[in-house]
Amino acid sequence: MTGRAGGVAGRNDRKEVVMDTMQVITTRKTCRAFTDEPVTKDQIRTILEAANASPIAMHDFEAVQLSVIVDRKAIDAIDALAGANGGRMGTGPTYRAPVLILVSGSEDGMERGTNYCNAGCIIENMQLAATELGLGSGYILGVIKSLQQHPEMFAALGVDEGFVPVSAMTLGHPADADLLAGPREATTENIITHFVE
Ligand SMILES: Cc1cc2nc3c(=O)[nH]c(=O)nc-3n(C[C@H](O)[C@H](O)[C@H](O)COP(=O)(O)O)c2cc1C
């Protein structure tokens, strides 16, 4: 985003950045069809930097973990658990994305709900960073319930003991080149808002 450190270019893809903050926010859209083009390590690094800049309850970064999954078989295995009902495009809930990032929270945080709140912040930060890089992304809760019922899969997915996957995000190059071509119209109409004055 411009305005970051006076518009100084970052060490990777960010040097081509032209969007300001509201433009990134209004350009982000859920991507549900991806090409097979892989996401580069530099792009993943930028996405992870965005995740690591997220607000986290009590600044307790030890309560959250990420798994960056690029193993096709592992993504397909998660997809298969949820079944076709989880997806809208006939492709399953992860839409054959080349990357799936799991956000896991510590078991302690499940009751208070902080895990889900943390995950929401992390995923939005990652989606905005992806948008700025021209990458498609999507918040995918549709795989989480079924995955939580299979703790025997956690270790192979990089989910440590004592942690539970609470949200997921797809990442890849959008099949529709126009998806992120421009911002949507800014509005205050989508969410009913009560002013208490
Ligand atoms: C908590 C949460 C869970 C979501 N889970 C799914 C999901 O499982 N599958 C899916 O296709 N989209 C999912 N979405 C994406 C929403 O459907 C999408 O954000 C919404 O339709 C608005 O579209 P937009 O993201 O293009 O603005 C989820 C979004 C949020 C915030």
C-alpha cells in the first residue's frame, strides 16, 4: 500500500504496489476459481508478514498457528472431508486452490471465542495483502467443522498438539483476470448501522 513508510518499496513484490488502503479493501473479492500457476515464496512471505501484523487478543501470538499447505493431496484430503456441500462451483469447498492456509488456535482459546476472532483478523489481513499482490483468496469456514472432527489429521497438516484449526484461506492466481481488476463502489448500505448520538 502507498503511504507505508513514505511509499518506500519493500524487499519483494511490493515494489510494484499502486493501491492505497481503501482501494485494496474495496478491490478484495472472494476468489472461487484458480489457475494452476503456483504462488511464489516471496508472495507467501508477504502474506505471512500481513498475518504477523494482525491484532491478536492479549498480544498472545503463542495462541495462534498457521499452516501453509501447498501439497495437493493434503488440500484434497481436507476438501474431501467436507464433501461437495461445502463448495459452490462443483469443485469442493477449497475450489482447487494451489495454496490453503489454516489458522489454528490453542485449545484454551476455544471457549472464549478468541480463536475465531484472531483468525478473522489474520485472514482479512492476509486477503488484503493477497489483493495487493493481484492474488485471489477466500475465507473458507466450510472445511473447518469436518476437519475439527478428524484430529488424527492435524499433525500431518502442521497443527501442533493442543491446537485446533478454526479458519482457512485459499490463495492462488484468479482464473478470472477481471476479478480484481477494479474496486467495487464504496457503500455504507450493506450493513444496517444504528447511530446512537
Ligand atoms: C467467516 C467467513 C466464512 C466464510 N466461509 C466461506 C466458505 O466456506 N466458502 C466460501 O465459498 N466462502 C466463504 N466465505 C466468503 C463469503 O461468502 C464472502 O466473503 C461473501 O459472500 C462476500 O463476498 P466477497 O468476499 O467477494 O466480498 C466466508 C467468509 C467469512 C467472513
